[in-house]
Amino acid sequence: MNDNVTPKGIMVIKRIDRKTGRVLDSETVENTVVNTGKERVAKLLNGESTDVFKYIAIGTDATAVQVTDTALIAENTRALGTTGYVADYKATVTKTFEFLSAYSIVEAGLFDSLTVSGSVMFDRFTFTAKEVDTDTDLEVTITITVS
């Protein structure tokens, strides 16, 4: 019997018109669980850590994801997401970001802390550039499935 436990992530990222609430576009992207994320999951299983992943960060650098990444390449902002358990071994974290200036967002990740220094990254995503500004919000939903 071979019963490997593997966390896998899917991110749905939507640009939303702030005034109307209309979804302008949406993209679904698979993640890369990085080494620090795997280590933290192991520590959570045996109580060596109690810091859970509930903060989403977004950034502006599309450098290819590596399993050795420990942070976003060019983080723009980070915020506490709304967490939940969907069913069928799926945990979700969702955050809608608002902007005061125009940006081209191309990377995101899930973290264990609001503080950048010393935080642990679970996974990292890169995706098609999402142009955002004062009229456009960005909704990020990360779903982690343990299978």
C-alpha cells in the first residue's frame, strides 16, 4: 500500500470592478509548495509549530518559481485572509485587495505571518499580469487540497 500525503494548491485570481462588482477576468493557477512550506506542515503535524498559513501576499515580479523560494521576489502587500474548510480535504484562504495606485501584479504566495521578516512561505504562484488600480480590486483565493 502506498499512501503518500501531498498538499497541492490551486489559486483563483479575479480582477473585479470596484464600482459594479463585475468580474473583469479570472485565472486559475497551480502552485508550487516550497521547501519551507513542507517543513512547516511537518512541524504542524507534531506540534513543533502552531503558526498556520492564513496571510496572502501579492507582488510584481514574474521570476519562475523555485522550491527553494522563501519569499515573493517583489512583494507589494500582504494581508490576513478569510480561512475556511470546504470539504474533501480542502482548506481555503481568500483576500480581496484594494489599491491606491496602479500595479501589474504577477505573483502571490501563502504565508504564516503578516510580518515579512521571519515569516514562512507555504507556496508561490506566478500568473498572467493583472493590471489593477484605484477602480480595480484583486480577489485571490488559494485552495490547498491534501490528497
